[in-house]
Amino acid sequence: MKQNIFLLTLFAILNFISWTYVGILLPIALATLFLYLSNNLKLGYLHFVISTFSILLIFNITGAYWIFYIDTTSFLIALFLNPILLTLLLSLYYVVSLWKEVSISSIILIFISFEYYFNNQEYSFNWLNFGNVLGNQIYFAQLYSSIGTIGGSLFLLIIGYLLFYIYQYKSSKIIISGVLLMSVLPFVYSVYEYTKVSIYEKSDLITIGYLSPEYLSENNGHNLSKKVYKLLKSNSNIDFFVLPETSMQNISMSELFKGKKLPYFRRIKLEFPKTKIIIGSEIKISKKNKVNSLIVMDSLDIIQKVKTKYVPFLEYTPSYLEFSDKTYYMKTVEDNSSEIISKYKFLPLICYESFFSDYIGSYSGKYEFIILLTSESFFGSSNYGREQYLNLIKLKAIESGRFIMKSAYKGISCVINEKGQVVDFLSEHKTTSTLYRIR
């Protein structure tokens, strides 16, 4: 019992430090996890299940402690769902190990299969995929441009297991040296790639404009469109002017561009034909249902992209699981992301979509930069949550090899280059920046 408490405490401390400050410490935390599970494997099924759930719950709490700031339902789902599902899978491993000797290294396969499967599902809290931990040390994460974040998860798990193996079986100096060499070389390669100077073509330079509704004294569509118009009058060389997720709320498409309340958007189309306006909008479909969308408007066209990945239950719930009269976002409206990519050569993302590597990868080679709209008010007063989210977006820039313009409501708005470096911050007092197309 004392050893279990010690290992849980050590794991909690290492995991917290890894996700908050020093991501490269995670393999040591994972080695502790392997040792803890190995010890409890010998003490009976019920003991193993309780012990497994305990350490996975601690992993969630210490890795994403900001979830205590969000609403109760989302908090409970985020805190308990993954530990419960993973405990069920690991309990099957326990059952199999009763009749056939199975190495504890098999747990690596369980973790990776879990990450891969839920990277493609509607209901997924994949914030704490192991590979995401290096977002706070991007100079060690440059290999993600080749292996992706799930490949990063596998790499970190393997290192963690090898460290456990060295400790558990008192390995020889040759094995220890081999493990250290295998662990260090990929990180050396990453640092080398990070220090290389990137060269961009002047012809690929893009000027970005930004405005968030939170900077207005009265947040309504008329004031927002008027402020955008005034900013463009002062700088008409902006290529893309970006408004964050749900900047326009509870309106219809006809109200957005034909209604009398928003005349300035029509004026922008006529007076600034070079500028494309990107508007995060909450479009009402019915009394109960809405669409979370990104709308691109230029002098000739209006294209709507619909958010396809939603926060479970908080934003989207199938009809057979609805338990209240709460308004939910719909997924049945046509998504025109491919048309936007084809015409404007950028990948449009809305908040939670940025977590899904396979979704982003499905458009690989078709876009030259990424525009991400987010709303980060759900973090409440937690700046840790906002910083951790920014770290995850840095990894997506590395993984995709493209610049990302992150336009946030009550969050961190910035431009990130293809190495995950924040090259500029945007705010109420700095509303323009630049990025480069990478072809």
C-alpha cells in the first residue's frame, strides 16, 4: 500500500510538471505508470481495476486541471469518460493475462489504439493524447512533421516502457546505453530542425486583419461590422480579415448579408474587393438547433463551412441522447470546406476541429496555410487552459508544416509559423499581422 501511494504521488507530480512546464519528463511519468500497473497486476482483478482507474483519473486531473473551471456536465464527462473506457480495456488485458502470459508492453498497443480510434469519433476528449505533451517544448517536437502527434505518443510510450524495463529488471549498461541513445537521437534531430532558418518568398506574404467582439462596448452585429469597415478604411491592403468563432450569434444567413441591421458587410464587399472577410457565426436553423459555422465573404461569393467536430454533449448531442431543451449545434448542414480550400488555399478550422490530426490530414497537400477560429470563454479565469490549448495548436502547425492564424474570442490570438513558434500576437491594440503561404 505504501509503495502504491508513493508511486501515485510521484506520477501526479511528474505528470503535472510535464503538461504544464516540461513535456519531456512524461516518459518518466509513464515509466512510473507501467511500474504501478505491473505491481497491481498481481493483487487480483478488483484491486487491479480500482488501481488502474485511480492512476488514470490522476492523469486527467493533473494533466488538465483547468477543467474545474468549466460547466458541471462537461467537467464530469472530461474528467471520468476516458479513465472509465481505458480501465475497461486494461481490465480485458488483465483477464487475458490470467490464461496466457502477456507482456505489460501490450499496454502500449491499448493506449495507441485508443488514441487512434477516438481521433475519428464524434465523442472524444483527445486533449491529453500523450504526444500533445511536447507542445510546451516545441524544439523537441519537430519530428511530428514526419510522425504526427499519434506517432509522438507511441514514441513517448516506448521510451517510458524502456525506462520501466531498465528499472524493473536491473538491465546491463549496454541496454541502458542503447535506450538512452534511441531516446536522445530523435530529440537531437528535432532541435536541429528547429534551429534551421526558414526562407520564405515575398510573393507568398499575406496580410491578416483581426477583431474580436469582446473589444466592443456593445457586442452586436451592427457595431461589429461597422468596426471592421473602419479598420479596413484605415488599411485597405488586408488580404483576410478574421472574426473569431461565434462572433455573430443567433442569426440567419439572410440576416447576415441582406438584413438591414448589418449594412457594413455589404459596403465592404463593394469597397474592398481584395479583402476576404471570415466570420465565425452561430446560424439559427430552428428554435432548438443552430449551426456553428465559418463564413467566407469576398466581392463575388459567400461560402459557409460548418463545424464538424464538437465538444461532446456541451455542443452536440444526437437526438436519442438529448435529455433537456438545451440548444445543440447540428451536423446535417452541408460543409463546404473543400470549396474554401480550392478557392482560397487555406484550411478553415473551428476550435475543437484542431484537435483531430486525421481530420486535418485528410486535406493534406491541398492548402497553404490554416485559419483557426476559437472561442475560449469556457476556460473561465484559467490562463493555464488557454496556454495549454495554444501549445496544442503549435503542434498542429508543426504537424501540417503550415502557418496558422489563430483568431480567438476571450483567448490568445496569434500567428504561428510551421515550426510552432508564435511570431506575432494580435489584440485590441494590434489588429494586423502577416504570415506566409507554404506551397
